[in-house]
Amino acid sequence: MPSSDPRYVNLRVPKAEYEKLKQVKDHLSSDPKYSWVESLALGALIGLVAGMVIDDISKK
């Protein structure tokens, strides 16, 4: 029986804001002075997902 909790989280961002974020990401990834920002953001996202999974497992 499927659970009532959604399996994935969706985030809706207006297209104009998405384009701005994409431009900033491209600028930061092309500039070697700021290349660490992308790695930091990826690490933060992985940590957030891992924390959510651990929290979900601990509630069961």
C-alpha cells in the first residue's frame, strides 16, 4: 500500500528567478576565484538530504 507522504520534494521557482540563479551559477563556476562555492553548495545539499533521510528513518 503506498504511503501518503510524497517520496520526492518539488520546488517551484519562477522562470525569471531560475534564469538569474543559472547565470550566477555559470559565472561562479567559470571564475576560478569562486569555484569552491559550487562544491560547498553541493556538499550542503547532500548534507540536507542525508539529514532528512536519517530523520525519516529515526521516526519509523
